[in-house]
Amino acid sequence: MSISTALRVTLFFCALFSIKLAALDPEKRFQNYVVDKWSIEQGLPQITVSSILQDNDGYIWVATQAGLARFDGVQFKTYSTDNTPGIRGNFIQDLHVDQSGRLWIATYKGLTVRHKHQFTAVPTALDQQPSELNIQAIAETTQGQIWVSANEGVFYFEQGQLKPFTLIKQASQDILAHGDTLYISVVGRLLKVNGQQVEELLFPADYQQATVNQSIVYKGKLWLATNKGLLFLTPNGQLQEFQTDSELFRYPVDALGKDSDDNLWVGTIKGLFRIHGDRVTDHVKNDNKHDFKQVHTIYEDHEKNLWLGSYIDGIARVWSGRTYRFSRDAGLTDTLVWSVTPTVSGDAIWTGTNSGLAKLENNQFRTILEASQLPHPTVYTMLAEADGLWIGTRKGLTRLVAGEVVPPKFHEHFSSLQINSIFRDSRNRLWMATSDGLFEYTEQAIKRYSTPEKFSFLMRPIREMRNGEIWVGTQKGLYRVEGDMLQPVGLNQGLNQSLDVTAILEFGDDNIAIATLSQGLFIFHQNYWHHITENDGLPANESFTLLRDNHDHLWVSGFKGLYQVPLPFIIDYIERRTNQLGAYMLLSESGGIIGSQKSFCCNGAGNAKGFFQGHTLWYPSRDGVVKLDTDNITLNKIAPNVLIERFYFANQWHYIDDEKFSLSEDQRDIAIDFTALSFRDPKSVQFEYRLLGYQEQWRLHDSKAQRRVNYTNLPPGQYTFAVRASNNAGKWSNQAAEFQFSIAPYYYETIWFYLICIVAAIIVVYFWHRLRLRSLQEKKLELEQKIKEHTAQLEVSNQKLHEAVAALKEASHTDQLSGLKNRRYLNSQLPSDLAHFEREFERLRTTGPMIFMLADIDHFKNINDKFGHNAGDAIIKMFSDIIKSNIREGDYAVRWGGEEFLVVFRPMDATKSVEIIERLRNKIDTTEFVIDEQTSLHVTCSIGFSEYPFFANKPHALTWEQTVELADHALYYVKQHGRNGWACFHPTDTTAIDSTIVSKIKTNLDELIDNDKIAIASSID
């Protein structure tokens, strides 16, 4: 996809979806968030994580008990005392990025700072201090001064050293800078430091021996996570206990973190708590569905992802996701759901599961029918009506009336059938699509509709069309009810009976979409079914349902997930006004499709497999019921920061630090590592790169490959490598990352070497030329005689050659089948004819207009289909002969394409054109077209023509191509109004003189005629 096309599609989705990048929706339960986890198996040094942060470049840094890790969303790079001598110890307890972008690393053996890829151990200032400080936390004041809390006291960084803060000598567990005020936690107390002033704040009575694990400022208040519970600092300077009736009350707190949606997250051994405002709004216990336990550190990154570090589970990234899922946690006993439909009142949702019927009301399920109360445990489809609920199962039919199971009349007939759809049409007829065909059900009888072949096969969706017809999708194509039979649809218009049709949708003006199980979508448009597949840009999916929202977007669910595509884009794609469908995969089973969220979706084909309720979309899935708010889908508007990490040449890697590399002449093989820091969906990040000086065009990097490119045997020269990236929403980085390098040439690749070689070659050529001239002079006289002898023969040959060229030119300008001119002749001849005509027209102003006429053989496809292509060819030949014999000398006819012909008439009186064209039409109408001895046909044609110039007072307002397009619109007008006639458009006194009249006639002809903006002359009444 080109960048410009990708930009258009991205802008469309930014308009379609909300582009506000949300953090963690306070109204959504944690189990509905998207959680991805990484641990030792993915490259994390160790499972216990004590700190997480994001640096100014965008990398995520993770502190563990076995070293430090840098994460770009795809891979970890680890640092420890084994490979990084500047790190004081592998047990890392805190991280901090200062105002200048340096990374500070607190370990149990001292402090390390990283700057420009270099790790440096920070010494202490006094000899009597321990050489190894057990540092717990790091803070930075607004003035940029670094402070640390340690078992050995409090220290600050100055002149390259850690110096002790002599006013506080006891062990401290945590330090926080709020402005220029420091809050230092020691056992049982909080010390507030302003300059050299230290104020002591005592913990509440039950917390006198408490120690602080972490402190944070949330909603203007200081909060302390202690080993006895959660405290906060009141405006009057008192430390108080956080009062709650949840399990958080007086329980050890390990971690605090806040997000940009005003949630305060609290990590404990009992699980994760969320505080919103002043109360606990969620408790994520250790047995949560995401199986992430004992949160030890919490951090929100630039994209509003929440990162959790655990004692035992590594790290996890959390974001709100796009769905609400109601499953076992909402009271659903069997999470495999096959059907959903709203109640008649719309305040609840009937839910058919693999083992019974449930009802979702106020976000909670209630079991309505157990499996034993049904003909078969699986509720496969439903129809909710005022007097009860129809229930179709894998084997059998029943009803729920006033809370009681009431088997309907004739239910025994369906006892062995799977009921795929139950549908009530506008005439109050009840239809059932089953594994053994289509049935109409009444209290008096059941009626089975069979196909002409009398075959019995599976039928799934039922749809009543606008014209009242009943259509049904089957495993052997698309059918509709005609009388007492089912007749196939579209067999001569692009469909076949190998299609397994799973859904039917009518949209727009006479447009229809059907979904198939494995062959993509089929769209009925302009009297033909157009096949659209993955090759056209649809996501890979075996489709089940088609739903349309209020914004004219098509939602398609299936085995592999849920995607959305704008219906106008589909029509534009079919009519070739765009080459992009704009399809976007929102949910996918694997999570591996670019831009999609991993989520279970969706089950079953037929009716009751999904529905819209306002802008809310509901689907059954194999893990409960999925709810999607289509008006509040957020796209990631944060463009990824692209970095070139290192450069490989001369058998070693080099960091990129604004340095221009100069490679020697034998260093021709290079490699470049790069990355893009986008963590919302790292698998969806895409790269484009180029090497200016070697390749100018951007190349798409294989997203599954390592984030590296290799070049071998590069020529000498100056190079600039550039790389850019897009995030999971297709938003590209604002600026490409670049760096420069050069490769020196070998001596034989220098300009001086080339110049010497050129001079030597000139000298050699000069002497060779002199010798050659002498030899040629001797042969000159001999050749002159021979030339004279051959001249006469050549003159004869040239004459024959000219004749052959003329014949070849004539053949290249002639259509072989019809004997008429072809488009090549028109394109070569017409410009000169028009130039001559326009000069005469401008000079005399009395010259009549030229006429462009398009004629199309009516119902030509039926002739081919009925009598074969040989008969069609014969008709074209006879039709062409009639045209040639009924136009003037100097007019020329062109086979425009297929059964369509263009005639260019020399200037004539405008009143004569109608007479000539009517004579031609009548000749066609009255001619007997003989196919063979037994067959002759009556053939008619439709004709559209237009005068050139269209505007007499402004001859150049329309080109001849636009004049032909007007003739084509007139031809289309005739075909719409009965064929076998002619039509021509004329401007009126109120017609605006500009080229837009062509498109206006195409789209708003009736309005133009009604408003006297255009006039039409036609043989059609």
C-alpha cells in the first residue's frame, strides 16, 4: 500500500472511530481489559519485577532481581554485571529518568547512571560511608537534583558523587519529590524536607512500626503504600488510614500507580485494587482470568497502557480494549454461546448456550432453562415475540411461554433436525431454516419448500427483501421462494451452487451482500454479483453474519474474528473509483492480524447470531456474549518513535549517536538494527526503509522478520539510511529516523583512474582509426562500383517495402472482426481532424458541429448466451456493414469495444444529424440478420450522440473525450427507457458553461431536466 493511500484509509478510520487515546475505562471491569504478559520465556531476566518506566526515546525499562531489561515491544535486551560492568548489582530496586534523559538505576549495591549507551557506577563521597549502598528509591526535584533513599540513609547527587544528607541518618525505605519538597519514609514516620528544614509527620497509632514500600501523589494528595495498609496525607498535614470496607483495609500494600483516567491502582498479595475518586471500584483477585498475580510495581506509558510488574509473573501490559465480555464472571454457567437476541422490550438479551438458555439483564446472567428442559441442550437459534420465545436447537424445536416450556404443534417433525433460523415475515408467516431444508410453519400445517432438483441440504439465514421476497442462504448457493418452490438466485450473474451462504444483507439502492463460509463476500451491484476476497483487501475470515450500522458500515463476523468495511468503499471499489476497500479487523481469534485485538468471536451462521442495539453490537462467542460500542472504538493516535539502534560493519556493532561513519574501501557489507516504540499492539507495527544513494523508493519491511536490514557489496558513495513506522492504527511516524555513512572507493573506482583509462583509450582509438581509414580508402572505389550496381535493385526493394508498410499501417488501424477502424486509428487521426475543424469553426462561425455517436447492440449478451459467440461475431460483422453503408464519405466508424461502436460525423447542419441517425437506427431495426440457413434474428440498437462543440459560444469547454462521455450518458438514457432508440443532450440558456456538466448529467439528470438546466432530444417517449 502506498503512503498516500494508507493516509487516506487512516484518515477515514480517524473519522469513523474516536481518536481519543483512552487509558483504562473506569466503568469497565478488569477482566474486560486486554492483558498481554511477558516473562522469562520471552527474554525477561527474572520473574520478580520491582520497577518499570519509559525513557525519553520510548523504551520500556524493567528492573528485576537478576538484572535490567530494555523492551521495545518485541524483544528484550538485558544488562547485568556479567555484560555491563557499570551496573553495581543485579538486584535492581528502582529506576528513574531525569530531566536530561539519563537513566538512574538503584541496586542493592549502589547507584548506576546510563547516558548515551554508557553505564557508569556512581561513587559515594566519604570514605567512612559503606562502599556499597543498598538503595531503595530515587527522586528528582524540579531543580533537577537527584536524591536516593537507602538502608544507610539519604543521599543526593552532586559533582559526580553521592553525598550523605546529614540531617537524616536513619534507614529510609522510600523517597518522593513533589516540586522541591522531598517526602522521605522511615519506620513509622514521614519526613518532609524543604531545603534544610525537616518536618516529622507521625503515622497513625496502629502504624508506628510500619515501613513504606512506595509513595505517590494522586488527585493532589500524597499516598503511602505500607506493610500494614494504605495511608494518605490530609490537607492539614495529618497521615490517615484509607477507610474502605473492601479487603484492602489494613492489608499490606506493595505498589501504587495512577493512570490518566484518574484511577489509582493498588497492588497487594491479595490482588490488584482500583480506587476511583475516594472508593474502591474493583478488586482483581489473584485467580483473575488473566492469571496475573502479586503486583509489585505499576506504570502508565505514553500510549496510556498500564504496565504491571509482578513478584512471580514478570510483566503485563493492560489497555481497555474494544469489547465488554459477559461470561462466567457474569453468572454464565456454560460459556459457549451460539445465539443472542434481544427481548421484545429490549431491556435484556436472550442467550442460547451449549447447554441451556440464559438471560442477560443488568450485566448479569440468569439461567432460564437447563439443558434437560430442551429437546437438545444446544440453543442454536431463537425468535423473540410478544407471546413467547421460539427456540431452535441442534435437534428439535420448542417454545418458552410465560416461563414455561410449551412444545409447539408438529414439534415431533423437527425432532431430528438442526434449526438454524426462525423468522417471521411482514405477512406474519413463520419460516424455519433447518438441516433438511426450508419450512413454513402454521398451526394448521407445516410446508416444506424443495428445490427443482428435489435435493435435501442445509439452510441457514432467512431474509425478507424489500420487495417482499423470502431469500435463504444454503450450503449449495442462494435461493428465493417462488410459489411452492425454492429457485436459485444469480446463476447467470456471477453466483454458483458451490457457495455455502451464511448471511444476506440488502443495502443502498438495489445492492445486496451475501457472506460465504470460505469464499469471501459477493456484492450484487448493477445487475451482477461481484466477488470480493482477501486478494481485494478483505481480512481472512470464514464469515457468519453481516450487519449494517447507522453510519453505512458493514460488520462481518466469522471464525477468525470481526472486521468492518464501509459500504460506500465497496461500491467505489467495484466501480474502480478506488483501489482500497478500507477494511479494518477489530477483533481476531489469534490477535495476529494487524490492528486487531485478540478476542474470542464469533459463533454460528443463520439468524440470531448478532444484532445492533443502537450503536452497540452484540455477538455470541465461545467465551460468553461480546458487546462492542461501535461509536467509541479508539484508535491509537500516538505515532511510534522510530530509532536506529546500531550499525554493523568491520565485524562489529556501533551505536548511532549523531555520528557520520566513514567506511574503508573493503567494508562493503553492513547491517542496521532499528525499532519502533509502540506498545499498544507491537505486532502490528510496520516499517518502511530506504538507503538514499542506493535506492530511492521506500520498501516495506517484513513485519515478521527481525528488525534489521542487511546490505552486501555496496558500491562506494555517500549514503543516508532512513526508516519510518506505523502503529496498530496505521498512523505513521511524523519523521523518519536517519543516519549517514560513506564507503571509500578502491583506486580503480576513483575518478582519476577512470580519466586515465579514458585518455589511454582515446589514444588507442585514434591510431586504430588512422589505420582503419587507410584500409577503408582502398576499398572505397571497389564499393562505389558495387553500390551503383545495387542501387537499381534497392529502388525496387524500397518500393515494395513502402507498400508493405502502408498495408501494415492499415491493418494496425483496422478491427479484424468488424472491418471498422479501431481506437488506435481514432487516436492518431482525430486530433488533426479536430484541429482543422476548430480553425474553420473559429474563422467562419457558420460551420455546423461535428457529431459523436455511440451505438450499442441491444441484448447482445443474450445472443451470445443463446446462439454462441460465432453468432455474436456474425451479428457484429453485419452491424458494421450497415454502419459503413449508411454514413457519408469522410465520416469514420470505430469499433469502440465489444458490441459498442463510435461514429465520428464530419461537420453538418445540426438538423441533419437526427435524420441520419434515425435512418441508421431504422435500417438496423428493419434488417434481417441471418445467422445460418435456419436462423435469422431481429436486432435493434440504442444510440446516444452529442454535438461537438457542446457549447457553441465556448468551443473548448469540453474535450472530445467528454463529448463522447455525454454520448455515452445519452446511450445509457436510451437503455434505461426501453432501448431501440436514440437520444442527445443539449444545453439550455441557463446551463452553466463548464466541464462539470458531464458529471452532473451522470448523477443528477432528472434534476437538471426539471430545472431546465439541460434539454434532451430523444426518439423515446
